[in-house]
Amino acid sequence: LEIFLTSALTIIGGVIIYAGGRIVEKFFIEPIHKQKEVIGEITDNLVFYADLYSNPATSRDEKHDQASNHIKKLSSLLSGRTGVIPCYKLLSKICLVLPRGNISEAGSKLNVLSRSFYSRETEKQGGLNQEIVSEIKESLKIKTGES
């Protein structure tokens, strides 16, 4: 009987630990990982589209439209991925995620950038866009080779 109880308790304990691990993975680790993937995509796109936002077009063209739409989509993804992370305030206090204010700031700036791919004053707007990108990088703690 003692061997049977020990075996049963070992199996039950293993199942509880496994289930607890899966819960932590699904509710905390996966959402945080998805948020970090979006931040990585933002980093990639800020580098990839640098020539376009630094030199806004004066009239509509497909490349600038595509870049603008992609940046706007990343803003909404960042907001969405952040919104599903439970206990966000606690996780930000222990530095597992960026503070919500940083995420909101970056999302706002990404939206502004997405609307700034066209301008009549291209040189002036290009400089403003560079400042916006610097603020996004600062908010998201992004380091690139060009920073």
C-alpha cells in the first residue's frame, strides 16, 4: 500500500507541476514572447524603411503606401500583444516587460510616423521623422547599429 501511495502521489505531483508549467507558459511566457517579437519586427521595419521615412514623397506611390500601412499595422499589433499580457503592471515592475507608458508612447509615435511618409516639405518632414524614430527606439529600448 505504501508503494502504491508513493507512486500515486509522485504521478499526481508530476501532473500538477506539468499543468502549472503549461499555465504559466500559455498565460505569461507566450504573450510576453509575442510582444517581444512585435518589438523585433518594429526594429526591423524602422531600419528597412529608413530611406522612405527619411525622404518622404511629395505624391502617392506604392512603396510609401506599403511602408506606411506596415508601420501602422505594427502599432496596432504592439497594442494588441500588450493588452493580452496578464498582470502587466507587476511584470513591468520586475522588468519582464516595458512599462505600459513606453508601449503607449511607441504606439502613438508609430501612428504619427505612418502618416508622415508624404509631405510637401520633404526635407523638414524627413528630419521630424528621424526624431520620431529616435523617440520610438528610446521608448522600446531598441538598439540598432545606426543608433
